[in-house]
Amino acid sequence: MSELRQKHFSRIKTEYFDLVVEAMHDVVWEPSGTGFRARVPGIDICGKTGTVENPFGEDHSGFFAFAPSDNPKIAIAVYVENAGGGGTWAAPIASLLTEKYLKGTVSQIEKDERILNLKATG
């Protein structure tokens, strides 16, 4: 195995993996989940939103995800500077990228247009 493809093992007990996957699934799919904007019909996305405090302006938006939940084909991290909460901008961007990667197309036109029409601030 080449140096770039070397396996690395976590010291985290595997008994905790299912709990973490379930929690990341709930972030996206539970009604009160902060990552609800990452939902893609037909793709079971699991993720975690993040808001990075910025003492110099608007907080930064982060979202970390993988999909599909039962046999991941993509893992993604999106970080948007000065964009506020992770669920506001990073999560929907991650969903569009995930959908494009897994399905080859984007079906969520409103979400796509919302991001494309964002006016830069600052």
C-alpha cells in the first residue's frame, strides 16, 4: 500500500460508532436538527453543523458530513467565512455538492439559486 493510501486506525472503541452516526443522522433529519438544510431527497446524509466564533465580524459557517449513512461514498467538509451558523450556508452547500457527486445532477434548484445569488458582504 502506498504512503498516500495507508490505513490509519482510531483508538476510539467501535462500540461508539453507531451512536455517533445516529446523532449525525439526527442533525440532518430530525425536525429540530440544525442541519436540516442539508437534506437531499433520496440520499441519507449524516452531518454536524458548526459555528466558529469570529471576534472580527460575522461568525464562520461549518458543516461536516458523509453519505449515504449505511455505506458512505463521500465525506465532505464545508467552511464558509463570515457566513453565520453552520446550518445556514455550509450545510446547504454540502448537500448540493453531495447530490452532484452521488447523483451526477442537482435537483434542488431553489437551494442552488439561493447560494448562487448570495451577495457577498463585508
